[in-house]
Amino acid sequence: MTADNEVIRINRRIEIRVLDTGESYWSRVEAIDNGALIVAAPMKHGTPVWAPRGTKVRVDIPHEGKRYSFRASVLKVAQGDLSTWTISYP
């Protein structure tokens, strides 16, 4: 089995699927902080996608020909030079 720190790390590309709508977005991990992943806000047509706190998502992480996934919730959305989503991490 692969250690989490090999699969989930800064700059790793991830796919986020919003469970309510089925929409999928590519993003990347910006930071890992106290059981949460801080990821670049997904973009749609050049604009950051916003999700209300509590939005349920599935995170898929491609790694060495496999896909690791888990369900999570959006904890926070922050706007700035780099807009981010903070999502729970099991």
C-alpha cells in the first residue's frame, strides 16, 4: 500500500467532482493543514468556481496508473491572488 504522503502532496493534480451536480473540475493541492487540503479553486471558463460550505465532493487522485479517491466536504472558499477551496481530508 502507498503511504498518503506519496499520493497526496503539494502540487499534486486532483479531480474534484461535486456530488450534487456531477460536475468535475481539475485542481491542484496548494497546502495540507490539520486534516484539510487547501486546493486551488477549480476554474470554469476562466472564472473560479464557488461552492457553499458543506458542499459534498469526491476527490480523485491519479497516481502511478491508479486512482485514489475519497469523499469530502468543502470547509471554506477563499478569494485572493490565488482563490482556494479548503476541503476535509479523511
